[in-house]
Amino acid sequence: MLRRFPVNQLKRCSLNHIRLASSLSLVEYSDDQISIMLNHHLLHFKTAFLRDACQDPSSVDPYNKQKLFSTTEAVTGLKVEAPPKVIEDSVTKELKLCVDWNTNGVTKSSEYPISLLEKYSTKASRRAGKFFDKERKLWDRQEIESNLSQLEVDYADFISNQDALSKTLHNLNKYGLTFVNNIPEPQLESMNEDNAYEWPVAKLASRFGYIKKTFYGTLFDVKNENTDAKNIANTNVYLPLHMDLLYYESPPGLQLLHFIKNSTIGGESVFCDSYLAAQRVKELDPEAYKALTEIPITFHYDNNNEYYYYRRPLIIEDPDIAAVTKDFPPIDVVNYAPPFQGPLEVGISTREDSSVEEAKQYHNFDDFLRGLEIFEKTINEPENHFEIKMKEGSCVIFENRRALHSRKSFSDENGGDRWLMGTYVDGDSFRSKLRVSKRND
């Protein structure tokens, strides 16, 4: 419904100032708001938003693309100097909204192409080019097995070919899982910080951007240490489904594992879509699902002279996804890592220090446990597992905040050996490459 402004604030547009167009026209304006008809839809833009969004060279440096003012500098005391106009750009022939501003006596003219106005007109258009929700897909074992050949690329192609990189980025966005094959055998015998970037897995990771260095180093070895291992991954026992480094404030977005040697008995890798399990909880028990989005889980690593600690819910939502597609759940990330989980720090009630939030968590604790049970039942169903004995000279790349990974127990009684080398990449770096790739498609 068209908002009517107070008479002393509203400036009606005369026919001389309205250009009737099929796609863009001015309806009314005030110092607080400008209303337009865009593609037959009425939109209201706060004048502060429009002034702050100005992209001309005096507002955004054309070379470094950085903004040249702060929001409050531009909008404090902001007024519309004259009736806005809709005109056609003489070069691009694109319609644009032209506004003359007055900020405490300083005047400025801004132009807003229809493409920019369209970009910010809906939640879906604001996400376009940044996130690719419609291309994402929940998966189970059958889905991955049916599309496995499409999830594989050759190492040489991936390193040197943009199409192979784009394919990998697409696969990671869609499933959170992809594979690189035919990796040459490393020429070095042992890894250290001085030679880290000479290893194949570092070259793979660098295609996404910078490597995320952790307390493991730039890269890390995964070998069977038999005894005194500081990490369960370096043993031969069953490693349950989990995600890595959730005790970090900013856990890595991607994990890469290069299988240099993998000739032991057993040791199959298992992957599972945590988003599928989260969606199952929502369908079966909405109250339990809500508790999984609210009650924090404690993750920690207190070993080997290191002590990391962070609390976060199992499920963190991104509600804007729902504005784009109903075929993919509105989930930003999942956080699940039983081997690195500490005492929950909820389910406790004391008179002395309980806050309203703690009381709510105590009340909803049973809902949380019910949701966790459904989640774990789902991820442990064989039909939701993609299981593979990775070949030597292959690498799996997966979204660490979506794809759960596991390893079955193994034995070296056959004289076989197991040596993996891994590394991490931030999700920001991956998404940056994905956006640029989509822009250039």
C-alpha cells in the first residue's frame, strides 16, 4: 500500500518531473523516502539507503573500488534538493533515477541505473551473484554414486585449466564434495614449513586462494602412529562422522585430503550430507529442530599444550535462502564433531546465576536431545553414506561446514601403508572464486 507522507514533508511530483516508462517511474518523494514503480512493482527506498549506495567516482574509487565516505557523513542532515527525475542514459540507453542531494548545505547529484535498483529490490536479487542457492542439492548415497563421474577432475586439468576449476567450484557449491584424480607422486620424502607449498595438496588448495594455516601448520600429515597419537585421526580405530576445527572462532570452509598411500586393509572414507539430516529433523520434529538452532554445543581441544574452545549451535540458519528457493533448506552451516565436543554447559539450573536465556535453554534441553537423536540416526543410516576406498594419487575436497567425514578402522597386517596429507581453505576464499567463476561463465 502506498505510504502517504505528512503534508509538510511530502513533495508531490508534477507531470513535468515524471517520465512515464514501462519499467521505471517516480511516484513520490520526501526527504526520508523515494517511491518508484519498478517493473510494475511499487518500491520504497529510504533516501539514506540511496545516498549511501551511490556508486559514482566521487563516492567509490574507480580503481581500488573502495568507498570514499562513511554512511553518517553522507546521510546526517540529508535532504532531497529537487524533484528526482527518471531519464535515459545517453550511452547505455538504460533508464536511471537521478537525485540531487543536499547534506548540510553541500549539494551532490547521484544517478541510479535501473539495474542497480533491480539488484536491491528483493531478497532474491540481493543474493544473486553472491550465493547460488538454486544450484545446491541435498544428497544421499544414491545421488552421489549416480553422479560420481561428474564430481571428478584430473589433477593436471585442475591446476592449469579454468574450466576444470569452475567445474570443481560448481560441484562444491552443489554437493559440498568433489574429487581430484591422477595426482603425481610427491618428489619429497617429508613435509615441513619450508617446503609446504611444493606438495601437490598445497598446489590444489592454492587454486582456491590462500591456505588457512592452523595449529597443525600449513599442511598436516595423517599417518598411523599406533600409540601416543595426539589426534584420533592418527590412529587405526574407527573415526566417527565429524567436522574439523569447530573449536576455532572461524573454522575452515574447505578441507583437502590427498591420499599418498592407502594400501592397508579397510580404512574406507565415509561422507554424509549434514544438511539432509538437519532437514529431516525439521520435518519430523519442528520444536526439536528449533532447539538445535538455539542451544550451543561446546567444542574444545585441550591437549598437546593447546587449549581451544568455542560454543555454537548444531544448526545455524540463513533465512534469506527461503526467499530464493524452497528446494534447499535455509541452512548456513552445521556444527557437529563428537570427538571434539566438551561438556554441553546447558541442562543446568541454579538460582544464583541463571539468566532468562539459560532458563530457556534448560527448559528446551529435552527438545535439543530429541533433535540430536534424530540427526544422529539420520547421518548413521547406510543409505545416507557415500563410502569410498580412496585410490592412491587422489584427493577429496569437501565443505567442512556441510559434509561430515569419517574413516573406518583399518589394519596394516597386509604390510600396507597409509599416508594422507591435508590442508584447509577458508570458506570466504572458496566463495570468492565461485562468484568470479559464475560472473565469467
